[in-house]
Amino acid sequence: MNTTPPIILRYFACRGRAQPLRDFLYDADIKFQDEQFEFETFPHPWLEARSNRDFSGPFASLPVFQQGDFQISETLAIASYLEHTIGQKNIHRDECKLATLNMISSACYLEIIVSIGELIWSEGLSPQLRLEDAISEKLPKILDKLRSVDRLVPNDDKYFGGNIPSVADFFVFEAFDAIRYFLGPNNAPLTQRLRELDGLSRRLLSRPRFAAMFTAGFRPASMTSYPEENAVIEKARAIEWTTVL
């Protein structure tokens, strides 16, 4: 009797580069093993583990998606695979639509999610760099990209994917959530004008399986694996960026 190999999604115990993928799989009710690698004694365990390509994938980097002998890494490659396979099961999207969804995922991931992660890591990777200077440089670009995505939220469908969320919808959700997490309530005026993104986020959170991920504690609390993330977030939130930008 042939059995389908289990799906494994392997990443660190943070949201980072894998959370939109987790979101989609949970929302689609796809059974998978959500392997989360702890960074408690960074960097030594990862430096040891990455040499095992069965664990760390073709490029010795996480996230890794695995099902039996099939293994791929790189966030956007995994997202595209999920969009073309699982995402197509309940609703057919033509190649133009899929290309548009890939565009949305790419913009939210590369220019928002990754950029905010880089801000959190900035002083750790470059001690001579002041967080305020890094934010002053990156934040206008991040907000401009969010405004562009906000303008693209469809008016005639519930989600970017139509009546059913696509992988891209969860990249949008995580991008919007990341900036609100980073800036905190003191800087709400910078994001409160993004009403379409706010509406899309609320619609996604009304979906039972996606909402259950929050209530069941499956969603990591931290965005990155940087040990000083809480201190960086506190420092970033203490600055009134609404008066600076």
C-alpha cells in the first residue's frame, strides 16, 4: 500500500522567512510537520546543522520544504510551488493571475518582510550602525511599497487569490503585520491609512483555521532569531517616527 510522504516545513522558531508559508498551509488545512529549529545558543547549532544537506536543503539555508525525496529551499520558490499545486486545487488561476500573485509575494517578501528583519538585525550585524539611521533610510521605502500594495488590494474579490486566499495573501498579511509589530502603537498614524490592507488582514483573521493558529499558539512570538529582538523593538517604538518622516 502506497502512502503519501508527509510534508515537512523546516525553519527557525520565529516568523521570519517562513511564516507566510505556514499561514497558507494551516489555512488550507494541509497536514504538515512544522519543524522549528531553536537558536538558543546561536550560532553554533545552526553552523553544525547546516552542513547536513538532508536537513538544510540544497543551499544550506532555511526554510526547506520537503515531501519524501522532493526537497526545495528558498522562500519564494516554495511559495510558487505551493501556489501552483495546493493553491490550484480548489480554484483555477490562469498563468497571468499566477504571475500577478508571484509579483505580490515577491514585493511583500523582499522589500518589506526581509527589510524589517534586516532592521532588527542591523546593530547586531553592524555595531557601528545606529538603529535610528538604519530606520530613517529604510522606513520610507517600506511604507511606499506598502502603499503600493494597499492600492492593489482587489475591490471585487475578498482576497488577492479571489474567493479563496492564495499564498500571496499571506505574504501581504505578514508584511502588514511586520510593520505594525516593528513600529508599535505610537506610530499607528504611519499605517492607519492603509485601510485596504487592514481590511484584508481582518478578512483573513476571520477564517477559522487561520485564526486557530493564533489561539493555539502555533505562531512564533518573535519575527527573527536575533537574541536582542525585544530590545530593538522597544528602541524602535520609543521614537516618534510620525514626526520624523
